[in-house]
Amino acid sequence: MSTAKLEHPKGLYTLFFTEMWERFSYYGMRALLVLYLTSTVMDGGFGFERDNALEIYALFTGLVYLTPILGGFLADKVLGQRKAIYIGALLMALGQAGLALSVAGGEDLVAREFFLNNGLGLLILGNGFFKPNISTIVGALYEENDPRKDSGFTIFYMGINLGAFFAPLVCGTLGEVVGWEYGFGAAAIGMLIGTVWFFFRAETLDGAGFPPSQTGDDKRLGSKDYTHVLLYTLGSVVLTYGFIEFWAFLGEALQGKFVTTLIVLGASGILYTIFKNTAGSDQWSRVGVIFILAFFNIFFWAGFEQAGGTFNLFAAENTDRVLFGWEIPAAYFQSINAIAIFAFAPLFSMLWIKLETFNKNPNTPVKFGLGLVLLGLGFVVMSMASAASSDGTLVNPLWLVAVYMLHTFGELCISPIGLSMITKLAPQKIVSVMMGLWFASIALANYMAGIMERILRDYLPNMPLFVFLTITSVAAGLVVIALSPWLKKMMRGIK
């Protein structure tokens, strides 16, 4: 392979920094959310109990990864990925601003909850437009079976984690030390910076991401397109407000039935779209691989996403955070995973390419299995740390560092590889829809992560959370590895 062929497209680095700022915005908010909700009203928070805060976190992070199905569908059929990214970015900036405004009002919890609910709602909807479509454009920069694709997604993943590293340091410090509104405000500014960067660098993406009706020869969006973006953004704001009011009107008796109806209708629509746009045994076989690995993807993220919930609270309540007389903000621990990704992602990227030259590059299912096993090993360490703190002793922060490192290695075997896999295996007409389906598996995992502690307490009271996650992660990983030869055949020549 020539030196020129080994170089990545310029558009990759445009998307790298766009995603970096979006993840700065999201992870800055995520590092603060549970801490903010459990903080007392006098300290600017809401004073929620631990279970209530974790349930809100679970519902929010679950929906954040569920709406990409809708955003992916609209991008594939109407908007194109570029316009969807602009809409999502603007909505998320407004959502972060809503969270900042939710701090105002003091003890007027009604007004504060209005901004909290609408802020979280706009973040959920905005992420749905943004997340699947920026990943789809990354895949569109490469040809089918281009050996650089896995490496390119790993580099893109570094952008995610560069933003995720700085977010807790900047937003966490501002939120915990100065004021919650400053932390959320910084997250809003970060999202706006990413939007401006994407706008001025869009020409590097060549013909990728335009609406289906546009050939890409013009390589730019016109004034009508930006009017479309504005209308979708304003419509989404109205829709978010209306849905929240409608939800409150339903009351608890009807809310569950309404959600069940939405799930049935949504699942039916997705399956119909996939059925209509998938043809031939090769495509169906590859789509089958996506469904199978999406199922095992739930096991990984249900464990990994303990980071923003139970890990965050463990750092705040059970970890000795005093260093030379200075108390480290609990949110800082959220940066460990990100800096480890940034440090080791290039090594993993080079590793896959190097192994490919020797024809030893593990196939996608094997990488998935290894990631799950590494996640389980992290929970072995976390179980030991939890046992050490059970008598009220504040444990050494290196316990959490070790856990995050092992989980990082597992993440590098699954997350960027999974994004790359979707762009390889999905039928071209529905790549964004399939990307949305992939994020739907993460949505379910995020929700399970937030409520798992309560579920175990209700149904398996003698089973420690981290021991349970050790068993499920390792078992799932070994099953995937055992199935890998069969799954490789189902991929029909796609590596």
C-alpha cells in the first residue's frame, strides 16, 4: 500500500474536532448531572435521593442513545447528514443553556424543573440528529474494505475522548467549585464552537453527507438548506416543550401505556425500513451480524456506563480525594477514561493496521469478545475496591484509575470497531438507520446501567452490583468469541 493511500482523508480531522467539541459539551454535562441532582437545594441542586437521581440519569442517557434512530432515518430520507448535524448541534447548545437556567430560581423548584426538563429534552433530541450522522460521514470518507477504515474510526474516537477528557476538568471545576450554571454554560459554549468549526471546514468532506436528492457535485449547502435547518431546530424546540407538557397531562396511569405504544410503533417502523431496504442473502446475512452484535453491545455498555452513575458517586462518597490539602472534584475522575483513550487509541489504531499486514488482524466479533472480557476484569478490581470501602474507609483513588484503564482497553476493542462495522455491513440506503439501531442498543444499556443497582436490590439482594457485572461481562465475551467463526462467515467477505 502506497504512502498516499495510508494517509487519512482531510475530512476525518474536520469530523475529529467537531466531535471533540460535541463530546466536550456532553461529557461536561454528564460529569455534573448526578452530582447536581443530588446536591441540596441550598447548594443550588435539587436534593434528589440517590435512587431518584440515578433513575433520571438512566432515563436521560437511555433516550440520548435512542433518538439517533429518528435522526438517522430523517438524514437518510430527507435531510442528509450535514443538515442533521447542524440541527443537532444547535439543539444541544440550547439544551445546555436550559440546564444552566435551571440553576436559577433558588427554591422555586417548579420554574427550575421547567428548564431542567426542557434542557434535558433538547439534549436528547439534538443528540439524535447529531450522533449517528457524524459517524456515518466518517464511514463515507472510505471505500468498501478500505483497511484504513477501522484505523480512521479509532482516530475519530480519539476526538471523542479528547473532548471527554477536558470536559470534566473545565465543566466539573466550574460546576462544583464556582456554580452549577457555569459548568453547564461552558458545555453550551463548547457545542457552539464545534458547530462553527464544522461550518468553516465542511468543504473537506467532499461529497459526503448531502441530502439524498443532491448529487454532491456542488459540494455546498445553499440558503434553502440553512432555512431548513432553522425550521427543524425551532420545530424541535416546540415539539420538546409540547411533549413534556403532554407527558405531565397523561399522568402516571397512562404514561406506561403511552411508552409501550411508542416502542411498538418505533420497532415496527425500524423493522419495516430495514426489510424494505435490504435485498439478497449477502445483505441479510450482514444485517444479521449487526443485530447479534448489537445484542452483546448491551452487555458492554450496561457495565461501562456505570461511570457516570455509581462510579461517579463512588468517587464522591468512598474515595480519598485529598491531595496535598486540596480536595479533587469528583467529576475529575471522569477524565481518566478519556485521557487513556487518547493515549492508547493511536497504539490500537496502529496495531490493527500492523496485524493486517501479517493477516493476523482479529475479526470484528473477536474484538468484541475481548472488549467484554476486559470490561469484566475491570469489575473484578471494582469489586475489590467496593469491599475495601464497605466499612466506611475512604479508598485510594488508584483503584478507580485501574478500573478505568481496563475499561478503556475494552472500549477500544468495541466502540470504534462497532461504528466502523455498521458502515461496512449496513445496506447503503439505510446506513444512518442502522447506526441509529446500534445506538438504540446503547440506549437500552444506559437505562439498565442507571436502574441496575435498584433491580439487584429488589430481586437479588445478596448479589453485589460489581460482582454481577463481572459475571455477565466475561460470560458474554466468551460467548461472542465462541461464535466468531460463524459470525465471520455471515459477514460475507467484509472484514
